[in-house]
Amino acid sequence: MSLAKFIQYIQISFLNEFWNSLRPESQLFYDRGNEIFIFRELNQIFIISKHQLQTVNRIKIPYIGMIYSMNAQQDLTYVAYQTSENQLSLFSTKANRQFFYTVQTEKNSQIIQFEWAKGCLGMYDILVVENHGIHLLKIDDQVRKVKFFQQKISWCWYEPKNEVLATCSTHHNGLISTYFFKEKRKDFKFKGQDFYLEDFEPKEGTSTFASLFKSKKSDIQQFIAPTDKKNKDLCQDDQQCESIYRVYLIYIYGKSLLAYSNSFTGKLIFYQIQYEKITKKKYLLEFPSDIAINLSVIDNLIVLSTFNEKVSIVFDVQNKKKPEQPLESPQCILQQQEIIYNKIEKKQGIQQYQVIKQSQTIDSANKNSNKNLDDIKNNDQVQEQQQTSIVKEKQQEIDEKCDIMKQEVDISLQKQNLDESDKQDKQKYIQNQNIQQNEEIQQFSNSQFVYDVQTLFEEIKQNDEYFLKFVAKLKLQHLQKNDIQVQDEQSRIYEQSCNYQGDDLIINYKEKQIYQFTLNLKHLPKIFEDECDAFCVLLRRNNCKNALFQFLIQLALNNKSIQIFSQIFKHILEIFLRSLQEKVGNTQVEKLLNEYTVLYPQDLRQHFFLCLSEDENMKKQFLIEILIEFIRQFQEKLKDYKIAIHEVQNLLVKLLIKTNRYTQLHFLIQYQVLTDNADFAKLLIDISNKESLEQRNLQPYQPAFQLGIDMFFRLQKYEELLEYLLKFGKFHDAVFLLKKIPNIRMKLQPIQQGIRIADCQKEDLLVFLEDAYRKQKTYFSVAEVKTL
């Protein structure tokens, strides 16, 4: 399989246009922790979230000089930016006030990195990594130091999800120190374990202390690895570090892993970073030696990319059988991606128009709810409507004309004196109108909706507030011919001027282009020969449910072995049970801590079992076997959590009845594969009645009546049980039940229905009912009894 079909990339057009609309000397920073882009132009910064591209937060800061690093607090209450090697500025967006922090520990002190607190927010606000240690700072009326970890630091790497910091120094060759800042306990010691990288581990018989001095005289090269570019200015044309070593601190499958690469040996080694211990992972990823690599994590898949060879290698380290083997051979994944992107936009033109039309309707309703803003918002509404009014009016006119002409033809055909020539003329006119309509739709499909960056900048210029939020509007833009041509020369992601951000983003600071990777999951199962392995790999991806259910449906339509479904259901059940243990409150868990997607029983019923039951190509007997296997595994395990899967069971029962497999149904009830519930009991009684099945062309099954009656009794639904006994004329059994179970009473309507087929004489029945009335066992009077 071609990786270019599986891993694709798109240009984030709004960000690229926004970036290129700024001054040439503007700066760009990317905060991996908050996943936000920070554009800086003079004293203005524009913050745009990767997940909300249309929203722009503009903040004016009291500084116009050079900025080396910048990031923002999670709620944007503070913005931190480094103005020199040893000075950090902290700007409060709420108080419109600036604070300063200057490193003064020793001479030649400098700031290496700084990060805002998340897990420990309250204990400190920001941590600052310096070349002489780590400072934890708290911002009140002034910036004060809370804690200090003294250590020589030359490089550092930070993983924002678990808030793990790794540091290293030239004074300690290859020794990595770890810190953990997510823990909220007051007595928690942030300092974790120290460990040596593989190529710098002390030899046997040599102490760690002695190795620090011997390493300078030995043949082992001094450890040098560049710090990641998190929070750094991405517009600077940095010189590539010539060191053969690379260190990446990544977040994958809920864990923090330190990846260490040696381009001389072509090995990539992983260390799992934990507070209690550091675990060296067993898998060892290989790449071409003597080549520098860049590492990205795309939906928990590791992608190694090389500049020289212009190829990428994809790994899934959770693949239990072969974690060190790539999913496919090394190849370029970036060929002809622009044409794919533009074709998708062209096909989705009409769908985009409908979405914008609906959003405009909602916006107009919201605008009417606030009278104070009517004038301003009505202007925005007029601008939005003008963008699509031409296309909308043309389509409405064509539709109306077609409807009118169709009605005229229908009326004319009813007239006896209408000539054949008139008929043909009218039909030709309708055909011409349809052709014209298709041409209009084709013209519209050659358009796309894009964000109006120019109008956005005009709104920003008109407002002087130092902190404000803007929303970009959409406009209709026609695709040019050169937009849909294949332009391989635009694929410059393997160039030296690209910054790989460690996740799914690549930023080309030379061309001012931002790219984002996406996965086409429908191609992923083709890589694996084993269906269970393919399912597990899919289950570890984000937004994978559609691809998962399509994969399962294809397995069922291809009549794969029931053992495959047994293994898949077992895996789904294990993850579902773990989600119940990790559940907090009433919120459903969508993904486990180890990044497995949770499939709920209702999801399987709605998107798998129901789809198969409605598919004409699906063999019903095989679907029955799949349903039985699912119920067999889930039913017993979910009893402890009081979770029922009655809907899936009812689907199985209906299939068995529809295919007249009553013996199999009887067997499943007898051996308690199917559980009791009131709807099931009613259905069993219903299929024993010949009259109710005649309209559905089904054969009745007489033993089902007793199965349903017994089920009501086990469920202790005595009122319903008595009603059905009376309705079907089982008065002797009804008498027995009334004597055995107190506090139940009879209704008149079931007796009226069952008296025709009663299992006793009418005189005996009347005596029984009068006696029951006297004992207060009825809901009716003696007079109503005599009417029988």
C-alpha cells in the first residue's frame, strides 16, 4: 500500500493566508501544550487555536523589540515572552499590567525554556529552566520564587501533556535528569530519576562519578543534542545542529517517552519516563544510518522523516507482534497531495454551501435575541448573505421554473386536444432547463468557501482594545485552473527550512506555510494480514469509529470465521470494562488512558448489527451466529455493573423469529444465553398466537406461550402474567396465581378477550369471578361480571 494514500497532508489555508498578510518581519510561535499558534507583529500578538481556526484573540503588549520565545497560559490570562537571554516578561491580559523576571543566579545566566503550570496550578504559575537550575515562580502583586532546583543544564525537553521535563548538561556526559510537575500533592518532590543514554552508560567496574572525568579522555564523543523548538521563534533560519544525536520527549498512548537517536548507528531507542523508575523499552526502531531524522507523532503513530533521502517510515510501537517493524517500506508520503486536497474541496462545495446556509440561519436567530446589538450585527448579516445570494437566487429560480414546467406538462397531458408536437416542445424545454440547472451546479461546485482574512484585518485595525476576540467570516471563492493542477514542486516539506513540531504539524518558515497531517484510516487494515491486528491498530486511532464499523461490516459480509469476531468482541469488552473503572461521574469515557477508543454496546447495535440486518447481501444465519457470540461474551460480564444489552438481544430474537428458527430460540432461552425481560416475554407470547402472525406470514410456535409465562413469573411481573393468562383463557392457572400471590387484582378487559377460549365452563367462571370480587381481587363490580 502507498503511504501517500494513508498519510496525507493539507495546507491550513487560513493560517497560511493570515501569516502572509502580516509584515515580513513578523514572528510565529507554536505552543504545543495548548496547541495554539501565536503570530506577533510589532506590539500585537494574534492567538489562534488549532481546533478553532476561525477565532482570533488579539492582545496588545507593551513591547516592540525582538522576542526569542513566547507562550500563553491556558485561559490566556497571562502571556510570557523572553526579551533577552536572561529576562522574561509576563503580561496580564486581565489587569493590563506587565511583570518582569530576570535571572541573577550567576554570571552568564540565561533562560533556556519556560512553561506555564497546569496540574500544579495554585502551587506555582510558571516554571523557568535556566542554565543553572529550574525556578518555580508565583505571580501575585509581583513575581516571587517558590522553589529552586539547582543543576547545570545545557539542553532540555518538555512534554506538556504529562508535564514532564528532561534535562542534560555537557558536564554530565549523556546523563538525563527528569522532573514531574503534574502532581498536586504539597509534599511531592518534583525531582525524578536520573539515567544514562545507551551510548554513554558507564562500563562495568567503573563508577558513575569516575566516568564523568574519563569521558573527556575516552573515544566516546561528547553528548550534544539540540533542544526542541517549543515556544521558540519559528521564523528564524536556524543552523542545523551537526550532532549525530537527537533527543525527543513525546507523548504517545498516554505515556511520556524519551526517544534517543544515533544517526551513526541508525537506531532509535525509547525510555518510558516515570517518577518511580525509568524503563528502557524493548523495541528498537531502525532508520538509514548517517542520516539525520525528524520525528513526528501522528495519532499515536511514529513517523521518522529524513531530509536527504526524502522518505518517511511509519511505526506503531503498540503492535504486539512486531513493534520494531515499520507498517510499510520507507517511501515519500508527500507526492501529489495538493491535487487531492483541491479535489476534495471542489466536491464538497455544495455541502459547504448548505452548512453555511444553516449557520447563517442560526446566527440570524441569535442576532434577534439581543436588541442592543441589532444594528451592528445586521450589517454582518448583510455581508454574509451577499456572499452567497447570487448562487442561492439562481438555484431557486431554476427550481421554480422546473416545477412550473412540470405542472404545465401534467395539465397539458390531461387535455385530449393536445398535439404531439406541443408535448415534445414542452419536454424539450424542461430538458433545457435541467441542463441549465446542471451547469449552474457545476459552476457552484468549482467554488469553495474560504475565510475572509482581509475583512478580518480591517475589523482588527478599527478596534484599539488591548485584548479582544474576533471571528473570521466566510466568503465564496472560485477555483482557478492552476489550483487543481498537480504541482509536485510545492511539496517542500522535506526541506531544511521545515520545523517538525513533534506532533502532526510541519511549519515551513521559508515559504510561510503550515501543514497538518491527516490519516485516511480506511487504508490502514490493508497493511495487516491478521484481521484482529488490523482491528486493534484501528482502535488506537482518533476518530476511528466510522472506519472501525466499516471494517467490521466488511468482515461480516465476507463471511470471516466466527473465531475472529470472538477475539474482536473479547478485546472490545476488555476496553469497555476498563472504561467503567476509569469513569468519573456520569460522563462517558471516549478513550482510555492508554489511548484505546471505547466502543459501547449501543454503538455496536446502531452502527454494526442494525446495518448488517438491513443489508440484503448479509447472510442471516451468519449474522445470528455473530449476535449469539456477542451476547455470550457481554451478557455475563455486564451483570455486575447492572448493564443490560436488551436491544441487541431483541434484534437477535426478531431475526430468529423472522427466519422461523424457533428451536434455536428455545435452546438459547433454556440454557440462559438470553436473559429475561418484559418485552422479550411479551414477544414470546405473541409468536404463539396464530392470529397475530398471519399478517406477517410467520408460523406460530405454541411452546413459546409457556416460555413467556415462565419468564414473567421469574421476573415477578405478576400483574402482567395474570393479564396474559386471562387474555388467553387460562383461568385455572389464573386461580392458582391469585391464591399464591397476594395483592394482585384482575381487570375486566382480558377476561372479555379470553372468555371465548376459556378452559372452564361459563357457569364456573362466573362463580369464580363473584368470589374474587368479594375477596377484593378485581378492578370491576358484580354488575360488570353479570354482563359477561
